[in-house]
Amino acid sequence: MSIVRHEPSSILCNAVVHNGVVYLAGITAADTSADVKGQTVQVLDEIDRLLALCGTHKSKILTASIWLPKISTRPQMNEAWNLWSDKANLPARACVESKLADPAWLVEIAVTAAV
Amino acid sequence: MSIVRHEPSSILCNAVVHNGVVYLAGITAADTSADVKGQTVQVLDEIDRLLALCGTHKSKILTASIWLPKISTRPQMNEAWNLWSDKANLPARACVESKLADPAWLVEIAVTAAV
Amino acid sequence: MSIVRHEPSSILCNAVVHNGVVYLAGITAADTSADVKGQTVQVLDEIDRLLALCGTHKSKILTASIWLPKISTRPQMNEAWNLWSDKANLPARACVESKLADPAWLVEIAVTAAV
């Protein structure tokens, strides 16, 4: 079973595909001037782009791990989540509080999906 | 390889099965009047129920991710874990501190298992 | 699809193999007198050992989850990461702040790899 790696940086790959599953890196927003909802929209757009790059789609999402530096902002994150998510194909999800590498990042999301 | 999704809420599914693996959502206690050990018992009971729903069992557990809002309560969580876990079939496990979505939740656990 | 479990302790296995994937437990340093970089070196050495035990290698790593009790120490962790990681075969990675079970632990890393 081969491994296909997409978009390597110096420390990680944005997407790794193996045995019918794609694993995405923890994704954060590029434009950190946005609020929690706006950053979440950016993160989910980037997840859409990476899933497409791997030949899959949010309808095949398996899991989502969500980290918020302030768990009290979960409702704002969920507003963007609810606009984006495929209600017929929701993943197993966990959402907890953790500070992120850049204090300007207000949300980080890592997903896996079937390919 | 098909995807089977169980118990969707508005934001997630409690269990997603794909390619011989079930992924459970991060599970928390329904009765938050319980202490850490009591909430962990509830969480592990719910995990048993969801694994059974997917046709599997804790003896086939692969991984467990555990979040505690106070890492100092790990011994109380482990008391319930030790009563529940199948000593011949223990998972790879990580346990770290993170605040959870509801401050009344004292433990959250997400597991994967072979189906 | 069988499950192979390596190095059980009383609460977890250090490595669980299923369906062509190995899942490692969250690994921490044995010698906690070391600083963040030194503890990360120890953790990555232990990951090498466990991957070899399962018949695989860091070149087949799929994902890495990294927890730091102080996210500000990420650069020191990354120094060790950059010396260790296989630049042609980088994993999907997420790195967030969480306190760990022992306050002397300065980094915890859980990886998955193809076998």
C-alpha cells in the first residue's frame, strides 16, 4: 500500500494518503485579521481545497479534530461549521481548548476522509 | 469502500465506520453531577454502547484520546479506566489537559476500534 | 484483519497494528532532566524504536500529534524535529498546547505510520 504526500513544507505535509484514507495537517487561517467565524470559514475552504487535491470531498469526511484557544468561541466556530458541513455526511468530531502555535490563530482543524 | 455513519446530531456523528475501522466522536457524560470517576464510567459505558452498535467491542479498540480539563484528575479517570479496560487488549493512548466545551464536563474520550 | 499489540503497560499499549497501520501511544521522555529539545530527541528516538519493533520506519510516517505544555517552546521542539524528520516523507502534523500528565514532561508526541 503506497503513501502519497501532498504539499510538503519544511516540517509537515498538508495531506498524506494511504490505504484509502487521507490525513490532513492541522489547518489554520492565512488571514488572521478575521474573527473566529471568519478564520473557520478560511480553514474549511482550505480543507475543501486539500480534499479536492486528493480526489475526495467533504461528503467523505471521517473525523474532525478542532482546537480553539478559547473554548468559549465554540458557537462562532460552529456557525461556520454549520454553513459548511454536509448534514447527510457528518464526521465523528472532537472539539477542545488548546493554545495554538501563533496567538493570532483562533481555530485549528485537522480532518481525515475516505479517498 | 463504503462509509457508514451512526447517530448524526446537527454537527457530528457519534460513530463513523470505514474500511474496517470505527471512529467515535469525543464522548462526554450525560449526568454532569458525577465526579471525574463517575463521569468516566458514563463515558466508557457510552463507548461500549456505540462500539456494539457498530458490531464491535472494547477488545478490538485501537486508540484512545483522553482530554481532562484538570490533568491532576488523571488518577480518578484511570480508576474507571482500569475497571473497564480489557487488560489483554489495551489501546495506544494519549491523555492531555484541555478545557472542554461545557465546563461541567470533567472528561472527554474519543476512541477508534477495528470492526 | 488481525490486531497486534506491542508493549502493554497496565493502562495502554505502546503500539497497536491493524490493517497496515501502526498507532503509537503518546510518547514522553524518560529522562526529564533534559530541556524541550533534549526531551524531543528522546521521544523521537523512542518512536524510531517502536516503529522498528513493528517492522516500519519514519519514512512511512502518516500523522504526528504534538502536545507542548508551553506552546512558546515549539521552536526548540522543532529543532529536534528538523534533525530527525525525513524531509522526503513528512507526515500530516498538528501541534497544540496542553499540559501533560507529569509536569516534568515538556513534550508528548503520538504518531501513526504505514506498516
